Amino acid sequence: MAMINADPRSESAGETLTRELIARLNLPMPEAQVEVHSPAGRHRFDFAWKEKKVALEFDGRVKYFGYRPADEVIYQERRREKALTEDGWRLVRAEWKDVFREQEFKNRILTALRR
């Protein structure tokens, strides 16, 4: 991994690997840790292309099982996603397996950015 793509705002190894993959695939580089507002409140994305209203979230197991009861995390995440999509955002979710399926990952990002 190239240190040039490291970012101290990364909150996980998955986010760092995702940023490296975005650079390696020559995709437009998104902003990291982007805060946005919706009618439901403030939200933060791992990555976002704000001008396109496209967000990329890296979903690791810790996000859902590491801090609070999973059912509460899933409920809150669903409410957040609903508010954001109703506000015009498109969310792309990535997991560990996705960073090893490079062409599929690239196609998903490009499709979201074209809409």
C-alpha cells in the first residue's frame, strides 16, 4: 500500500484499503469523513463525492457488533440510510470481500457516479 494514500481520518484498516483501491483503479478520489445534514439530523460518511451526492461506506463487522447491541445499530443505520436517500444521496456499501473484487467494485462506483 502506498503511504501517499494514507489519511489520518481513516477510522479502520478497511477504509485505508478502500482509499488505496480507489487510487489504484484511477477512480475520482472522494473526500473522507464527510459530514452532511438531512431532515433527520447530522450524518457522516466514510467517503463522499459531494457534488454527485454519492457516498461510499465501508461496513466491517465491528460497526455492527463492536459497540452496541446489533439490533439497535442496524435500526439506527436503516433510519440514517432512509433519511439520506430521501434527501437525494446514493449510498454504495463495501465490505472486505469487495476490495478484492476490483472490477466489480470499480463498476459499482462508476455506475453510482453516472446516475
